[in-house]
Amino acid sequence: MYNNSIPMSVIYLLLTISIVIAVFFFVVFILSVKSGQFDDTYTPSVRMLFDDELVKEKDQIQKTTSKNKEE
């Protein structure tokens, strides 16, 4: 005869193992963030090269909006 408690015990085992693995990866992720693994060191050095273009775009937008307000 088929025993119904065996499939449920497998589900509990798999859930427990998956939760342990998820907690492990979460802890590893938090430790890597705290150690600076994901710090972006490239973007700030490149951002200063494009600052002039952003200022020019803002000036153009302000000029067009001021012209629209005058009309």
C-alpha cells in the first residue's frame, strides 16, 4: 500500500534545503556589497567628460521655455 507521508517529507526537506541555500546567497551578497565589490569606479571619471554637454542641453531647454513664456 502507498504511504502518504513520504511525499510530504520530501517537500519539507526540499523547502528546508532551498531556504538554507537562499539565506547563504543572501549573506554572501550582503558581505560583497559591504566589502565594496559593486562600487562603480568607472562612471564618475567618465561623467566629468559629459558635464559640458548636459549644461548645453539645459541651457537650450531653458531658452526654449523662456521663449514660450514670452509669447
